[in-house]
Amino acid sequence: MPGKVISIMVRPGDRVSAGDEVCVVEAMKMEQSIRTGQDGVIKAVHVQPMDSVSANDPLVELE
């Protein structure tokens, strides 16, 4: 479902644990927290606040 990135909580180099919130996406006037599925280090952030995103678009990349 298409949406819009509202906020990003991480930057490249940040350590994250499984379940950490990395960004918030709004779709159909509802905000959805996007969380990591595993521990790791943020390698890249592929979106900026206010970017439009679609299903399966990469948001962040873990090492």
C-alpha cells in the first residue's frame, strides 16, 4: 500500500536491535511504526521524510 515517510529515527552507523523503531510511515491516514527484524548496524537509509513509498520499497539497509 502506498504511503508517506513521516519520520526516520536512525542514521548510517547506528546500532539497532530486533524490534527497534527505524521510521514511521503514514498510509490511509494511519501511522505505522516500521521496526527491525534483527540486530545489526544501519548501512544506509534510502528514504527521507515526506518521501512517497510503495510496498517492498527499501527504507533502510542493515549490515
